[in-house]
Amino acid sequence: MSVRLERSFPSEAIAERIVRALAVDDPGTFRVEREGRRVVLEVSGPTAGAVRRTVDDLLAGVLAAERTAGLGRPGRPRTADGPSADPV
């Protein structure tokens, strides 16, 4: 089973930062690359459960990399110091 996920970012530089953040955790079950401002993830595995676990891990990594890059959740207000913190 395999899945392809794509996400566009505001700039190629941010997309590259996301790719570099995800690439360090590459266990060989996914491929990550940048196509302009887009990050493309291709995940494959022997079962739907294996693919889902990898996708879950990758999405957590994308979220952490987005926050590190200064991107907040869409629709979240920004403060003078950057995006507002998400509630815990």
C-alpha cells in the first residue's frame, strides 16, 4: 500500500526547511522531496496500519517543522512575536 501527500508552503526556503527536518528521520519507508514551494511525501508499507503509523509520525514532524519555521495554524491570530501558541 502507498500514499502520496502534498503540501504547499509560502516559499521555497520554508519548503526546503520542512524537507530537511523530515529527511533526518527517514526510516526507508517514505520519500520526501521538494517541488518548488511544495513538499511531497510518498509513504509505502506492507499494510494499511504500517502506512498509517508512518503518516502519523510524518505529520507530527511536519507540524513541529512548521512551528520551528514560524508558521502557525491557519486562522490563528499572530502576535508581535510571531504566531500565537496553540492551546495545550
